[in-house]
Amino acid sequence: MLAGCAVGPNYHRPALQSPAAFRDDNAAANTSFADLDWWKIYQDNILQAFIREALTNNYDLRIAMTRVEQARQVAAQARSQFVPSVNYSGAVSQGRNDLFGSAYPNNAISTGSAVATLNAFWEVDLWGRVRRLNESARAQFLASEEARHGVRLSLLSEVASDYLQLVELDQELEITSRTTNSFAESLRIFSERTAGGTASALETSRAEAALADASAATPAVLSQITITENQLCILLGRNPGPIERSHLALELMLLPQVPAGLPSSLLERRPDVRQAEQLLRSANAQIGESVAAFFPTIGLTALLGKISPQLSAFTLGGANAWGVAAETTGPLFEGGRLVGQYRQAKAARDEARLRFQQTALSALGDVSDALVSRERLEEIRQQQAREVAALETAVRVSTERYLAGKASYYEVLEAQQQLFPTQLNLSRTQRDQQLAVVSLYKALGGGWNDEPGTTSGSTDARHFGQDVASGNDHL
């Protein structure tokens, strides 16, 4: 019965007060946007190819995988303490007044000696120290795996965000080019009318200034395109260079609008929340390790080999040696060291519990922020679309009135100058709508599962996770 016990508290998940529905989610349902796989969310073929490339070549993700491997081997080291350790040793010596390399009075006789042994030691895990050590290392390994999932989720979002920004910047470049051509045409008309004496130099100079202002926007957009392409190349593990992309308009690339789901499922899906819980599990197990340090350590040792003070007798039966022993060691006075370790472990567990609760609360806030952004940006887009349509009509009508001699140039200039920034704002709002959906998908913890037929190298982690879920401690 004692062998089946382990000192220290058993892990229980802290109670989390999650709401029944996310704030600003008007259609709470069991289904969630995050349940969809990433290749069903980002259906642009070029973007999908970029994501697959990033999942293979991105350095942050590859670094995270090496950390998982390190944690896996630390867990393997902890598991090794469940079985006996066996080692060997041997020595041969020949000398005067010497025994196995140490001075030994033997009447000044020259002698030889030899020894060859196998030694075994096994700690009887009576108090559960080894089991708690293994539980802590296993939780650390699972936490590193969840951290890898978090890096993967962030990578998916960053690649999608940079790609959508590139598509929007292409639209900005097109708007800038179209506006520049429009101002150039106005300048041509005003120049002709000035040459014919029907317009003043003031109108021509104002038209030329408007053309220069629109033309100056082009280099700025091109600079942003280059910077964003370089950012995406780094995510893909490439040298900076041009990026291929779709020529579809943003409004034709709308991502699916699916309910956010229930907050309770978010806590099971978000990698950062899962990582925080595994770190809490590890800190809880370390309390058991510190408690076990107050109790005696019991070990079994065994020896088998040959030992002889004479080389000539080493192979005879009289040189055989064997032994079995039990030993125990325990603390009597440590000056408060063990008490300090125990209290430190409890404080570390309390910190890990608070971090877990804080991470869960932040996750709920991230989803709410993404939901309200998606909803409000749609309202903004509708009003901006109305504004653009009205200003396009104003530019057309004012141009016709000017050519007919019914309006001044200032009427045309005012309409053109108002239209240009409004078109840019509409394009950017459409981009922000797409990015809000990407942010929502990330906030909900979706997109870190592998595609069918691929492996992520985390098979061991899934086995560990199954043992954790079922309460098995045999690993």
C-alpha cells in the first residue's frame, strides 16, 4: 500500500469561471470557427503553398522543435530512474607494498592484484520521489510541445496577414496609379484651356500640384510592398525577394464567417492555455519532490565479479565475489534548507496557477476583441463604400460641368482630392476585415493541426498526453 502512494498533492485543474458566451458574440453555438482546419480557412492556393513552405522552413518553428526534443530527452532521463542502474569496473595492478594503487604494508613483497565487478543500484520509490520527478519532467515535455503548437499558430497567422497585406497594397498601388492618371488628364485639359486663353495659370498650377501629390504616394506604396515581401520571405525561410500573389480583390477573398463557439472549448484548444496548465502540473509535482526529500532514501545494491590479491589466482573459484545490500539515508539537520525548498516549490506552484488563470482570461479577451473588430469593421466598410460611390459620382458630374463651362476648376479639384484618400481608406478597411478574421482564428486557437497524411514528429507527445489524461504514471 505504501509503495502505491506518492507524497505531495495530486494535480487538479483550478476552477475557471468562463462565461456562457463570448462578449459581442450574438450567435453562440457549439460549433466553432477554430474547428475548421487551416487549409479550409485559407483557400487561396498561393497562400496555402506559402503556409506549407513556412511550416517546413521557418526558423522559429524549427527552433521550437529542437526545444521539444530537448524536453523529450529530459523526460527520458527522468524515466530511467524507474529501473536499476548497472555499471562495471575493473582494475589490475602489480607493485610493491601496493594494493589496487594504494599504499599497503605487506612485508615488502611484490604482489599483483586484479578486480572486475558489475554493480547495480535501484532506488525503492517508497515515497514517490521518482514518480513526482517523472510527472514533472513529463509535464515540461508536454508544455514544450504546446509551445511548439503556439509558434505554429502564430506562424500561420503571420503568413496569412502578410499575404493579405500584400494583396491590399497591390490595390493601393492600382488606386494610386488610377488617381495619378486622372490628375494627369485634368492637367492636360487645363493646360490646353490655358493655352487657348479660357483658363488661368492658377488652375493649371493647382492641377499640377495635385498630380505631384498623387505621384508621390506611389513610391511610398512600393516601399511598403518591398518591406512586406521581405517580412514574408523571412517567415518562409527564404532570402528577401519578390513574392507571388493572387490578383483577386480583397472583397473576393472573404474568409468564412463561422460562430466563435463556446468559451469552455477555447480553454481546451488554445496552445498557450494548454502550455500554462502543463507548467502548473509540473510545478505541482515538484512539491512532491520537495516533500520526499524529508524522508529517507532506500536503495538496493548488488555486486558480482572477481577480486584477487594475486594475479595468478584471479581465474580460480576463490576469487569470486558477490554481494547484496540495502541502504538508507535521510536528513537529520539541514539548517532549514529542506523547509525552504518546500516553501519555494509551493510558491512556484501558486505562481503557475495564477499564470494559468491569467492566460485563460487573456484568451477570452483576445476572442472578444477580434469579434468586436470584425463586426465594427463591417459597419465602417459599408459607410466607406457609400462615400466612395458618392464621390465617384461627384467627380464625374463636376468634370462634365467644368467641360460645359458650368463649374469652376475648384469644384473638380475638390471632388478628386476627396475621392483619392477615401478609396485608400476603403481598401484598408477591407484589409482590416480580413485581418480581423485571421486574428479571430488565431485567438480561438485554430489551425495548428497537421494536414492529413503528414506527421509533426509529436507522436511521443500524443502518447504522453493520453497517459496524462488517463491518470497513468508508469512512464
